[in-house]
Amino acid sequence: KTKFIVADEITTMLDAVTQAEIWGFLIDECKSRNIGMIIVTHNMYLADKVCTRILNLEEKAFE
């Protein structure tokens, strides 16, 4: 059984409306299936909006 989804910069080059639709879908799926999601992004605004926990990688070390 899947325990989590890894989303590595999946919406970076998409318009804002499409990004919102994709993130909404993924968040709903994770909640309904009781699974987690690991998001890799440079967009801290996005991370703040969709994540419950944020690990920041600075100079090859997690903060």
C-alpha cells in the first residue's frame, strides 16, 4: 500500500489556476487515502500553504 507521494517541482511551469487545481486534487487524495506527501519546491509560499511540516535544505543540511 502506498504510504506517501513524492511531488518534485510538479507544478513549477504551470499557470496559477492549474497549479491550484493540481494541489487541491493531490491534497484531497492524500486525505481520503490517509497517505502523506513529500513536496520538493523552491516556492516557500506554496510550502507554507500546503504543508504541515517544512524542512528547509540550506548548504546541503536540513534546518
